Amino acid sequence: MNAPLPHNAASLADVLEIQRAAFAADMLPSAASRRARLDRLYALVADNEEAILQAISADFGGRARQEMVLTELFIVLSAVRQQRRKLARWMRPRRVATPLHMLPGSSELMPQPLGVVGNIVPWNYPCQLALVPAAAALAAGNRVMIKPSELTPAFSRLLAQLAARYFNPAELAVIEGGVEESRAFAALPFDHLVFTGSTAVGRQVAVAAAHNLTPVTLELGGKSPAIIDESCDLAQCAPRLAFGKLFNAGQTCVAPDYALVPRARVADFVREISAAAHAMYPRFAGNEQYTSIISERHYARLQQLVRDAEEQGATVVRLGADAAAAPGAAARERRMAPVLLLDVTPEMAVMREEIFGPLLPVLPYDTLQQAIAFINERERPLALYWFGRDRANCQQVLASTISGGVTVNDALWHAAQENLPFGGVGASGTGAYHGEHGFLAFSKQKPIYRQARLNGFGLFRPPYGRVFDTLAEFLKRHM
């Protein structure tokens, strides 16, 4: 068993150098070697499921076990299995067409590992967002360094211990520590850096990486809209939207951040969402199937967003039978009952900041064009959700908006699809991974042209004369 790694700045550079040296000694690992690493990554999770769940729940002060099984275990194990199953095919050089004037040579793209991939992990899905990118990076043949969040100390300690048990630090290493260690980590000259977190911190990470010209995958957040179309069956869509909003108590980067609802249907929408929330969570305080807010600071921030909106004229609708009856118990557990906010304005903090909690502003609209314009006047979101039965309206929304990803008639699920790239656009991120897209993100597609023994390229060498001029003129006009 390897010893867990220390986390001071000097040791960060040391670990990077250890991994660089190991990569230099094996710059194109075999499929068998990559599979062996993925097998150990799989075992790291599968052999320690209960310890992982307990550590994450301890960090949250109470997290729904069923949510963790789905997002921290199933999604990770599924991703590792897919990478292992398909990496041999993904590794093969791919022939590409060679233009007529380059014949009889041939052309191909050869996937090649980048080297050492760094991954700065957020607190909201600490296992998934540490190990799904790691699986893609290992499948692509890289070495990996992981920096977990300081807000999940129990899981971070466990992951460091497990990494030391299942991997040589030259293959995969976990670096513990706080904000200063994260800053030092971002400043390292990785061959690729992944960051998942807020847009504000993502900008800082991008600046630090730019100093080393390190390419980055930034998975950020933003205000992801849900459009309720006139054609929507509210009884059907409300449970789906409520699930997407309240999963992990809204602490999900792709959670619906606000709902755009036809003005005449707002009251019906509020009634159906309230009923859906109650059906899923008959109570919030003491309910182990409902997740706590990660920290006192974040709990206070969410409460302040509600107060700010209410002071500026918003109507506050608190959901759940115990929302008012047991505020003390809910606060002690940081299990925050959902809140709908009506009559909100763009100037309110809740409409300017990413919410990351169980608050849902509801904005009425009169025409679909008005709803689309509202979205397009703001930074491009990580996700967009559309609910309805009118296919023409759906296509209009898809064609007229830009977002990182979309789920139609449900919420969240596009982000759980390994065959779809997961990533943002603009302020919600850059780059993408998952499945083959992750393998490609952490590879260099090296272009290779193989010249034939007999070819006509000697005609293009000096000394130049009439033959060159004739050929050049022909190529300009016909190739």
C-alpha cells in the first residue's frame, strides 16, 4: 500500500514530476495496460461502496443514499465499464481520405495520450466528478492528478487513501488540501486541466492555466432555464421538473435554475409543482431521502436570496407541509424546503446568481419568442429544458437558443448519457467529456501522412521552371 500524498505546494510539483517521468518512459501505453488501470479504478469504487457513501453523507451532514447510489456509484462504474470495453477501438489509428494530388501517399489520425491530466473537483458530486474524468484520462493513456474540494474533507481523505491503495502515485494521485492547494494545483503545468465549479472560479482557473498554455476543460454552471410550453401537460411535466430541481436539493450544475411559464398557466404550474414536491417528499425535516445543503455558509446564502427577493416584491411560496411548522429542525439539518419565487425581476440576486439550491423563480411569458429572447439576452447556460407536445415549438427553441446540453420533456438526463458529450458553452464552460468524447478530449489526434516510395512530389522541388508553373496552375484550377 502506498502512503497518501502530502499536500504542500512543493510536493505538488514533485508528484507532477513523478508522473511526467513515468509517462516519458511509456508514452503510448498498451490497451492491456490501460485496461488494468481501469480495472483498478473500478475496484476502487466497487470494493468500497459503503465507505464512499458514508464519507459523502458525512460531508453533507445528510445526503440521500439513493441519490448517491445513482450518481456517485452507478454513473462512475458505468463510465469505467464503457471506457474499458471500447478503448481498443478508440485507440486504433483512423485512416482519413487523401486528396488526389497527394496520392499515392496515405493519411491517418493516431490517438496519442497528452501526458499528465489534472482534475479540480467540486463538492456537489465528489466521487463522480473526480473519477469519471479520471476514467477517460486513463483510457486515453494519461497519468492523473486529482484535487478534491475542501468542502468534502471526509471523502477527500478516503479517496486519497484508496488511490494510494489501488494505484502507484505515478499513475493516479489524489492531493488533499484547501483553497491555497487548489490555487497551486491550477498553476501547475499540466498537459490538460479539468475544472468543474462556478463560473467565477472557472475564470481564475483559466487565467492560471493560460500562464502555462495548458488546455482546459471547464465545466461551469450558470442559470439553466426550463421552458414550459403552451402545449405542456402540467400533470406529467411537473414531477419531472420537480425531480430535476430537488435532486441533491438543487445542488447540481445542470439543475433547472428558473422556469418560464405561459402567463395564463402560472397558477396551475405552482399547484402542480407543489403537489409533485409533496408526493416525492411528504416532509423535508428529518427526511433521509432529501439531501442537506452542503454547509452553513451555503444555507445562509440561499436564505438571503429568498429574503432579498421578498424585500424587492417577490411572492414567496414555500413548499412542503413542514416548511413553516419545523423551521428550527430543518435549519439544524440544513434540509431546506423548496421555495417558488413569483413576481421576480431580473435585478434580484436570485436572477443574477446561479442558485445551486431548492429555489425556483417562476417567470411568466406571453409568447414563445419572448421566452427565447429572455434566454438569449443572458449568458449561455449549461443546460436547457423544454416541456411540451408541440414539435414545431420545440424545434424553434432548439434552433434559436445555445446551451451546453438539452433534455426535452424531462430534466438532468442528458448529462447522464455517456454517449453524449457533457460540457458548456461560453460562460457555462468550454470543452466536453463523457464516453468517446472524453477519450478524445484527453488525447492528441496526431495527423500522419505516409509518403509512397514512388511519387511525383519531386516535380515540386527546385530548381523551378515551366513544369512547376504548369502543375501549379493546374492544381489551382482543378483541385
